[in-house]
Amino acid sequence: MAEVEIIQPGLFSSIQDLGRYGYREFGVPTGGAMDTQAAGMANLLLGNESEAAVLEITLQGPKMRFLDPAQIVITGANLSPKLEGKELENNKIINVEAGEILSVGRRKSGYRAYLAVKGGLQSKIILGSRSWSPGITPHNRLERGMKLPFLRSESESSSKYSAVKSDDYITSAVIEAFPGPEFELLLTSEKEMLSKRHFSAAKESNRMGIQCQEKLENSLQPILTGPVLPGTVQLTPSGTLIILMRDGQTTGGYPRIVQLSETGINTLAQKIPGQKLQIKVINYK
Amino acid sequence: MAKFPKIKRMGERAILLEFEPEISLEILEKVLSLKKYLQENSLKETVDITTTYNLLLVSYEYAIEDAYSEVFNLWEDFSRTNISFKIESRLFQVPVCYDENFALDMVEISAAKDLSKKEIIGLHSSEIYTVYFTGFLPGFLYLGGLPQLLHFPRKIHPRQTVQKGAVGIGEKQTGIYPQSSPGGWNIIGNSPVPLFDPEKNPPCEIRPGDRIKFCPVSLEEHREITEEVRKGDFNFNFEEENG
């Protein structure tokens, strides 16, 4: 098995695939890449399976040494990645020689970058997924000295695809959402405020959930605890919006006013704390 | 009159079925019967079915165009068949050590409720609790049946870390923390049993519809069971029940 060694862990990085399915009834979060579009793009460009595990890098990246040759692609946020000090482009296949050092620098756009390796990272499959998740897998974040195994690839990928989808969703300030189960309980004025007001993520936000700094006045009562999903926007009695993300819990007791679209979740995953965003409620077809 | 269950979409890949908003065994039986029916009747494989007191959520791995009609048709078939499913229930004996080493909030509850420690343990361990669903944390069981005398508000300042296995009381509920986590419930004991094991499939032994009874154990017994769990020798003690 080929390996990449972590020299510096950076702010927060973890191994993620598309998540675990079929275990929410046991209280197990789905997990998986916060921005599934960027993770999927990285695998697609390399010709990996769509469920291959990638490294999710949040804001400040790790520094790592490839102990074996590899082909890699970086997608999502532009965090000025460098190989041996030489700046790299996102969405391009890069050939890495054994011993070369990959590092991540200054943020140019987005919040989370994805590093895919041809063949996929080989973290242990637990409950159907390679995704790291607190309380479920032995690790939930990258640490100094870790050696991440990946499959040594036999064939080299050539750029069969260039970046086929636009990265506009990464910089968009608009988050699409569908009406949630309790949306109709909001007053018309409250619905209007939800769409008009700018929100931004608080510092405490993480893979479990994003709390908004701005409040939305409301008179909704707590509900009987009910199922929630990644992308469920809960409204607390004090008016705080809590948006559940990929590692979010499976049930919750606050009214679920809107449900983000998949693109909405991916866009939100790319917002740094404090960045303005607007929720656009769209109707079901 | 609203007709139950109501069927609502929840985003691009999930459908929510709502029964009457109440906590009752009757509703639980409806919810779990419908879940069983959906699982047995060809819902696509990559589906999660999450249930709570009165709600059932079907969520797909990918956005599916006709998910809504698939669930809706199955629901219609289910309601036409008019079969009342018996929920297979098992009664689990769950050991709890109420020793002061674990029972961080026992003194406070005892004083506030004017109940002795012995009375609190007696009340807590003589009841049979029904498992309504699993949520909040992997393996966290929502139990119904806490005696009213033991209802007690959550702590004003939640603890940063509640120990794995901690047995707590929060408002009208009691439960066991399956892993260390921040938490606001009042802690009155600790159970050494493994409620969630990611290395096993399914990862939880105790299911919605099962019932549990807490059995007081000493510190020494708690230690012994912990050791059994560590070695992988632990087996749950339960008996089958019929409806």
C-alpha cells in the first residue's frame, strides 16, 4: 500500500467519502464530504469510483510528504496549494513523485478543499463508509505523523475530463432551500424576513452544524423531537438558525423551517464564518 | 379534521410521514409497523428510515424523481391492507450502578424532591421503560415511562463532558449516554452496557419497541461487567415478549 505522511495537520482535515447510508435509525449521522460536488469532481477527474475517499481540508491546510508516487487532484476551495513550493491549480491532474511535499497556503476562495488521490484513500470501512466521524471511527481529524494509505495506481489518468462543472456555487452567496415540515407555521412576515435578511455562520460552526449569527424573530414552539437531515434549518425559540450539516445529529426538537437543496448544502460548506449569505426559498416542482 | 398520516416532502430526497403528535404506545406501534412494511416492500436499498415518536422519515442517498409517489403508493397499499402488525418486543435487563462515584446529581435531586437516595433508586429501577427511538447520539435511546415523581429540569449549565454510560434525568425523560458528550441531564448513575458498537452490524442491540428495566448493581459488579464488555464477552440479558 502506498502512503502519504502528515508533517503538519493544519486547522482541521479529515478523510471523507459520500457518507454512511442505512444507519440513521441507530442515531448514526450520514457524514461524508461537506461539499459533495467538489469531492465528486476530484474523483471524477482522476477516474476514481464516486465513493472513493478523499481528504477534506478546512481553511488552513496540512503539509504532507508523499512516500510513494501518486496522481492527485485538488478541488473545491482555492487554498493556494503548492507542491515543492510550486503553486498548483485546482481541478487539474498533478503527478507527484515519491518524497515530494504538498502544502497549502493562503485562501483565495471557498472554505473547504478536497484532495483526491488516484485509487482513493484507504481508511477502514466502518458501517459502510470510510468517512471519519466522531464517536464512530477511531480518528476524526488529521494528526501529525499519521500515514494515510492509498492504492498504488496501475494506470495513469490522463485529463479525460477537464472541470466539467462550474465552480460558481462555491462563491455564490445564495443558498437554495425548500420549505421544511414546519415552514407553514411561520407568519408571512417571518417568511419574508427569512428571505430578505442576510445571515452568516458563527465561529463555532463545524461539520455537525452551522449556527447563524443573526436572529429571526418567531413565535414557534418547540416540537416533539423529530427526524432531521443534513441541510435541515432549525429555528430555536431565541430565534437562532441552526443549520445541520453532514455530521449533524439524526433527530431534533426545534421547528424545521427549511431544508437546503444539495447544492445549497455544498455552497454553505464553502462559506467562512462571517461571510454573508442569503436563503432563497424555492418551491417543490 | 386533518387526516393522518400527513405526507410531506423534506427537500430533494426525503419524504416525511406524520402521525398524530403525541407520545403513546398506540402511535409508536403505527410508526414501527409502517417502517417494517416499507422495509419489506421494495423501497430502494439505499434508503434510511428514521422514526421518532410520531414521525417517519424516508431519505434516499440520491435525489430521486419519483420518490414521493413511491412512498405515497406504498403508504396507500399499507393502509388498505389493514393488517395490524405486532411489534416484536424484548424486555432487557440493563444494569445501572447508582453509587455516589457516578451519581453526580443525586444529592441535588434528593434535596429538591425530598426523596431519599434509596427511594429515587427504587422508583427509577422498578419501572419498565419503552424504547421509542434512537437519536441525538449513536445508540442514544429515547425512553418513555419515567415516573412523574422523578421528573426534574435539565441543568442550567450543561456539563462539557458527561461520561460514557452516564444515566441521567432531563425533564420527563431518562436515558443513558452511549458515549462521552456534552450534556445537560442530571446524572444519577452509570450503566456499563455497550449501547452502540460500530464494529457490529447492526451497531445497536436494543431497538425501538423493546422495553428495558434498570437493575441496580454495586461498584464491584459494574467493574466486572465493564471488564466483560472490554473482553467482548458481554451478552445482553433479555426475554422475548409477545405484543
